[in-house]
Amino acid sequence: MDVRVLGVPMDLGADRRGVDMGPSAIRYAGLADQLEAIGTSCTDGGDISVPRPEERDPDAAGFDGGRAKFHRETREVCTDVRDAVSRAVDSGETPLVLGGDHSIAIGSVAGAAASEESLGVVWFDAHGDFNTPATTPSGNIHGMALSAVLGHAAFGGEGWGHVPAVREENVALVGLRDVDDKERELLRESDVAVYTMSDIDARGVPAVTEEALGRATEGTDGLHVSLDLDWLDPTEAPGVGTPVRGGVSYREAHSAMEAVADHRDRLCSLDLVEVNPILDDHNQTAELACELAASAFGKRVL
Ligand code: DIR
Ligand code: MN
Ligand code: MN
């Protein structure tokens, strides 16, 4: 497996500054060494450039029917992410996209889908990321990323963000425990498979993850995994912008990534997002992100 690391120091889609330093923190935690230690070649493709929020007005391009802060800038960055991801996939590499806030996944999913007829997606997150500009309580695009991919949230223009190669039936959300009221209605109406923390309590991570991966790989050509580090409990991953109590444990997260590795012949690309070193405890969350990437790419004890 040839991994291409792509940093996206994006913080326009979330409220807490610092997530733009996620790519540096994850690299500093030893990402390349850990991947090379398991026999994976690792090329660093550098960072995609992201405008500074101080230089921009979040509502410079306001539109009727809701709010999506910095949507023009987000669109520009995600277009670059899409192009970089699809180039890597085309040349036989597996892009590992380091966020940055979760809005960047609009670009990475589009890039992974560019080279596949159909793409399944597993989205590990405490949140649904299923708001739209009309339902969002925050105006933050990281809370709308999944709905954008599925064509529900267009930002001031003709369905931008929609990735038709991704069908709702092939999307699974895993670990949900914090959803906004209108977002809940949208999720209920959708065909996305939603696995909450209660499902994980009842059935365990291995069964839930296996079913989620089954949904994403059944009848699809490729698989994209998007891992928001706030999926884990804040005791394991304190360095995230929107921590929510009651997440999965360290071992459960590894077990899920080992299940991803079982499907790595299909795995097109992986996102590691929302690591915020300013809020972290001695870079613990970035270190965890590296370890989880290694598990997803096939690290085993024996
Ligand atoms: C909230 C927070 N639902 C919003 N979303 C987050 O702003 O839409 N997603 N933190 O990761
Ligand atoms: Mn998220
Ligand atoms: Mn989240």
C-alpha cells in the first residue's frame, strides 16, 4: 500500500481556532514512521493552502435560505482537496487526508468518488454532520459536510458539494451522540444507516462496524472512511473542538480501524479530522490519530 499524506490546515468550517494545526500535530506525532514501520510506503504531499479567517468575512457571500460561513473559501479549498485526492487515487496511492475541520471531507469524498463508479462511505463521528444552511444552529460547514456530499446542503449555488456516486444506502454514520433537532429529522428521513452510541452499547463495536462496512461495500467499487476524532471519548481524545462525553474507548477505536483494514483492498482514502492541538493534552489526540491510521492500514500485533 502506498499512502500519500495530504494536509489541509482548514479552520473555516468550525468555531474553535487551532484545528488548522492538526496536520502539523499529526505529522509531529510520527505518522510517517508509524506507517513505514508496518511496511506501508508514505509520501508526504504537503499541505493544501487555506485562506486565513482573519482576512475574510464569513458572511461576505450571504445567500437566501440559510447560513454557511466562508462557503466560497470552503468551496475553493475543497476543490483543491478533491483534485489532489483523485490524482493520488488515479496513480494507485491511498490518500490520507489530515484535517483540519470536517468540511474538508466534502473534497476528499468527491476526490475518491472521481475514480470510482460508486463509493461507499463510513463516517465515524459523535455528530451527524447532517445540517443544511437552513437548519444549522452555528453556520459552521463542518456540521453540514455529510449532507452536502449527499446533495442536501448546497451553499449559495447549484448543488455544489453533491457527489452522485455516493448513494445514501451506502453511507453509514457510526458513534452518533450529539444531534441538533432539525438535523435529527433530516437523518430520520434519509436512507443513511445511523448507528448511535446506544447501538454500540447494545451490540458492541465489532458488530456495528462490520455492519456499517457491509453497507458501504455492498455493491460499491470503493470505500472512503472519514474519522472525526471526536468519535472517541474525550478522555482518549481531548484535543478536538467539540468533545462530547460517552464516546468509544481506545481499544474500541482500534478494533473498528482493524475492521477497516480487513476491507483495505477496497479502501480508496481515509480522513483524520478535527484534531485541535491547542486544546490537546501533550499531543495525545494527534498520537492517537497516527495509531488509528496504522490500524486502518493493516497494523497487527502478530
Ligand atoms: C453542530 C456541531 N451539530 C453544528 N457539529 C459538529 O454546528 O452543526 N460536527 N461539531 O463535527
Ligand atoms: Mn464531524
Ligand atoms: Mn464531530
